[in-house]
Amino acid sequence: MKELYYELMVYAALVSGYPMPDVLPDVYFVEQEFFNETICQGIKKCSIVGWYIDQSDAEKYKEVKHQDVYINNIGHQFSTEFTNSVIVHEFVHFNQDLAGLMKRNPEYSDEFRLEYKAYYVQNKYLKKNRAAVQSCPNFAMCVSVRGGVFQ
Ligand SMILES: [Zn+2]
């Protein structure tokens, strides 16, 4: 798993243009209820699939830790490719945080631009890997064989 996360981070860093971090965030796969009870605060149908914990989230929700990544287990209903793309999306947020871009300013929020970039990298990842993932049982191997990520 660590090797896969490393490859996803290399991709996130290359495409986003943020520097490759020295450490990877911890990634936790959690149940739907976790999101219902934390970020959606009791709303039954919470549609979050991935969550990066920035400083303000860590202060607001005692169940989570700054710089962790939570992935909804509902992702298993989708393809490996989709789940990995969500991890890539959250890794972009991790890099934005390390770059100091997530400090909240009540008068000016950059949130939209940060989300746009995370979705841009995620969509690029989906487009790039769709064919290989469908024809290869080992995703990490496919990416390496194709040379895409390590070029
Ligand atoms: Zn996002």
C-alpha cells in the first residue's frame, strides 16, 4: 500500500506542480457512518468520498488528526482507478497545506482555487489511467510499466 501511495503522490506532485513532500500523509479507509457523524454532523446521507484534514478541520473535529486523509469505504463500489483518483485529489490538498496555501483568511478564501486544482489533477489522473487499470490486475505495476508516472 505504501508503494502505491508513493506513486500516487509522485503523480499528484508532478501534475499539480507542488513539491514532492518528504513524508506521506496517513490514509485511512473508513465507513460511511464516520463521515455522517463528523463532517456531515448527523446528516444521514453524507456524500463525502475523501477528506483531507487541514488545520481548521483538526480544530473543529476531535475525531480526526491534522494532515490525515480519510477515504470512504463506499469507494469499493467503484473501480480501483476511481478510489485512487480520490487519494490523488486528497494528496493535492496535503501538498497545498504544506505549501501554506490553506491558512484560512476570513476576508478572502482561496478554497475554490484549491479545489479546482485538486479536481484538475484528479481528472487528469482518471483520463490517463483508465485504459491501463481496466486491463491490468495490479494497478501499481501498470503505471510503472507504462512509464507514465516515473518519466
Ligand atoms: Zn477537495
